[in-house]
Amino acid sequence: MFEAAERLAKRLGRSRSELYTAAICEYLDGHRDAAVTVRLDGIYATAPDESDVDGLLMDLQIRSLAKNAW
């Protein structure tokens, strides 16, 4: 792993330290997104009448999803 990182750093014209810093930043960003997803799943997992989300806001969000091609 160390040698592969060394080769990649050299190919990118970066120091090994810069490469590791960039990799850690990307890893942390990915986990930050996962934490947001977990929190949102917790909000939307409850029954609509038990949710902390305003009913009108939830209706608008649901209607907006129908317009998007998922």
C-alpha cells in the first residue's frame, strides 16, 4: 500500500503527505454524508403524523420527487 501511494503521489506531482491529506479529507467527507443520511432516515422513518417535519413541507417534498427522474 505504501509503495502504491508513493507511485501515485509521484505520478500526480504531489508529496506523499499531500496525497494522504487529500485521501483523509475525501474519506471524512464520505462519512459526513453518511451521518446526514442516517439523521434524515431517522426523521423520515416515523409515521407522517409523528414526524417533526411540518406536514405542508412534507407534502411539497413528496410532490417534488414525482417531477424528478430517479
